[in-house]
Amino acid sequence: MAAPTPTPPNAFGLAQLQALADASPFIRHCQMEVIAADAAAGVVKMRMPLLPHLRRDASVAQFHGGPIASLIDTAGDFAVALAVGGGVPTINFRVDYLRPSSGDHLLAVATARRVGRTVGVADVDVFDDQGRLTAIGRATYSAQVG
Amino acid sequence: MAAPTPTPPNAFGLAQLQALADASPFIRHCQMEVIAADAAAGVVKMRMPLLPHLRRDASVAQFHGGPIASLIDTAGDFAVALAVGGGVPTINFRVDYLRPSSGDHLLAVATARRVGRTVGVADVDVFDDQGRLTAIGRATYSAQVG
Amino acid sequence: MAAPTPTPPNAFGLAQLQALADASPFIRHCQMEVIAADAAAGVVKMRMPLLPHLRRDASVAQFHGGPIASLIDTAGDFAVALAVGGGVPTINFRVDYLRPSSGDHLLAVATARRVGRTVGVADVDVFDDQGRLTAIGRATYSAQVG
Amino acid sequence: MAAPTPTPPNAFGLAQLQALADASPFIRHCQMEVIAADAAAGVVKMRMPLLPHLRRDASVAQFHGGPIASLIDTAGDFAVALAVGGGVPTINFRVDYLRPSSGDHLLAVATARRVGRTVGVADVDVFDDQGRLTAIGRATYSAQVG
């Protein structure tokens, strides 16, 4: 699915992140897609479609909070993974829901705020398909690839 | 699925919580089951099986962190819902992962710590099928049924 | 201490925020100073000097984490206060320490991410006197002036 | 200040925790006192008096949220310190304020929930002098003495 990336051989970039995502049954089940990975900026962008089984309510086109939290956890993980060269275990995270998350898909923009020897910290902003900020996350990961 | 509850007619208890769960495509998709609801103690217990699509990795019998966070959010919500008589919007929550969550199913024990006029706060402990504590959550909800 | 502000009479701005700070024995004891308040951007900036009683250790010029958390709580509160026209109760907050906070003073930049009818959410970045990001906070407040 | 402890020579217990507290100008300034340390249970109890400079408001006998957060951070740190044998750096923490914290002093009861190789996690309940739960904290520390 990921187009050939401009990263040199053996580099850890968009294609490697998408491969991590596709290797996880749950992430694949949510059809999360890595759409940008900028190692210099520490930013990863991911998209998730409003699949029927991700809805809060059968009658309303809104995401349940669980998949939103899952997208935040994953996108933040990948922002730290990009810095350390591999997937990392989540230590903890916080999610704040600001508005209902409606529309056709969600876009998560994850930014590594700090990656040290022990832990990495990422912020994640989630936008709906109209560009409205609907949720924000902050997560701490082990900085050891695991 | 829910057995007849000892609650009087019109009360909000285990059966009503399970009905809330079943009305949500995502929660139903995770097969979360309410197995206890004690309004006097402010405690709700929920169980979630290790379905194939909830796995972190196809080759290991472990839950992905996303469904664990979703279980925490839902169980905490229901502990507050039990106090206010209906489902409530999540304002924010924090999840700490303590150990890999493996085994056949997870058990979440949610306790309302405080339900005021504006918000309710719940703690959630998650145990694997061997009774080991694998994750803990703390969540704040609007105290207005919505 | 606050210079005359360009806000019209009765408006809630920098001078009113500083008055709130000065009315609180603890905040005054930390000598927190409001140095900018931009209602349109939802941003408040505050400064706190490294007083002897705010140190982590007598032999090192570093802030203890407690005053850093206090600065984050206060600056975030004021960013929401600016939007709603008065001080607001803190519901909860999270602090992540990224580096030791050393130097002569700290600068907190608080941004309101969302102020709704029930709650307001603010992000706070804390910088040392060299401009290094040392800590980040995220806080939820009641949106009712209290 | 700490009475002779029943711990054997060289053990890390109540007296060593109080010495850590007294070595920090900020903690000493808040007059935090370690009143119990049970290594087997992973529990540390600390007390903080309502000093004039810790008040939220000059006219009301209530603690400001900053000192409450500081007490939580410190008590949680000491619960992990008890397990690893020395003070540890805070990675992050969350505080939820449940009620105004009034009265003559606060009591913090910190419990280590999990101490692994990389991080330790502690829960802290804060009670006023009437035994009412007024705030709760959850914190993550490095498990390396630093």
C-alpha cells in the first residue's frame, strides 16, 4: 500500500511504519494508514476511516472514543519509532476528547516532543474530515525498541 | 446475555449497562460484557475476550493496547453511569500499561471515586485471566447524561 | 506590578490575571508574573524566578518539580480564565518532565486548546532561561468561573 | 525529626525518606513529613500542614492546588524510592482534584502499583484532616535511582 519511499535502503521510514501497522491484527482491523513520516521534524501523520465497527452509535456517523484513543496511541508510538528506528512499548497516555469525531475519516498528526535515553514523549492532534480538532493525546513510550 | 438483575423495575443497573454496550457497534465488536454492577459500592466489572482482531500481534496471544484503553474507557464510563442513571461523555482519561495483557480474556474493575455535579472520576484496574494486574486507567466524565 | 494594559475598562486581561495571581498567597509566594495575555490567540505567558525555596536541591540551580507543576496549573488556568472572564477551578492536569529545569527563571506559555460550555482544556509548554523546553502540561478546568 | 526506625542498619526506610525530603529546599519549605513507610506493602504516608504560604486564598483555610500536586509527586516518588532504594526522577504525573482541600493538614497515602526495570508507577490518595478524599494522583518515575 505504501508508495516507494525516498528513504535510503535500511532506513526506518514511512514504509517500515506501515509494515509495523500491517503486522498488528488490531491496527490492520482499524485500517490505519501512515500517510506521512518526516524524521527531521519528528512528525507522523496517520489516517483512519469510519468503518462500521468503529462507530459509537449505529445511527450516527461518529467514531467511538476507543478507536480514537487507539489511533492516538499508535500515531504517537510511530513518531517515537521514527526517532529510534523501531516500534516501542507504550508506558502511558492521556486522551482528551474535545468534540464529537464525525465524518468520513480521522487524521492524526503526531509530533515527538522529546526522545531521551529512557523514554520518548509524543503529542497527537486528531482532526475530522473538515479539519476540526476533535481530540488530543499525549503519550510516553519506552525509548528502547521492543 | 445479561441475566435477570435483582434491580427493581426502572432502575439503572447491569441490564441497562449491557444494553448501552450492545447499542454501540464498537463495544459490541469487542464483545465487552458487563458481569457485575454494584451501585452502592460504585463498582462495575466488565470482561473482554481475546478476539483475533484485538491482538497486538498475530503470533502472540496478547491484547493490543487500543482495546485495553477502550475497555478502560467503557468500564469507567459505566461506573459513573451507574451513579447518574445513564451513559456519560468521556472528558479525558489516562492509561498506564504495567505488563503485557495476555491470556484468554481481560477483566476490568471500575470504581467511581467521586461523582459531583459537573464531572465524575473513575479508576479502572485491568487483570488478565491469571489475575495479574496488567493495566490501570483513570478517567473523567461529564456527570450529565448525554 | 502589572503595567497599564491596553484593554478597555472592565475587560478581563493581563492586569486582571495578575490580580488573581497576587490574591493567592501561594502564587504570590512563587512570584509568578503574567507577562503576556492574548485573548484572540488564547495564549498567556507567565514567568517564575528560581527563588531559594523553589529549588530541588540546595547545591544545584534547578527548580523542584512541584513549583513547575504549580506554574503549569496556574498558566493553563489563566489561559482558560482569559476566555471565560475569571478564574476557574482545576479539574485535573498532567505534567511531563522532559529535562532538568535550571537557570534563573522559567517561562510558561499556555494555550487554550478548547473552551466549551462545561470544561476548558489548555496546553502549557515550559522553557528555561536558555529557551529549552523542560516540561509540558495539559490541564482541564471547569468552564464556570468559580 | 524522624524517630528512630525499626529498619536494620543500611536499610532504606522512613528515616532515609525523611532525609531525602529535608535535603530539598522546596519540600522542606512545605514541611512535608514522612509518617509511615511500609516496604512490604509498598505504601508511604506523608503529612503537610496548611502553612500560610500554601494557601489558595488568604481568607479561606484551603490549600492551593500547587502544593497538593507537589505532595502527590513527592509521596509517589517515595513509594517507588522505597522499592528501589533511593530517590527517583519523575517522568510524569496526573492530578485530579475532587473537593476543596481544607483543614489543618493533608495526609497523602502513596502506593506503588508496579515497579519494573524501567519505570515505577504509584497511586496517591490525599485526605483532609476530616478523612475526606480531596485529590488523587497517579505518577510514573524512572526506576533508576538518580
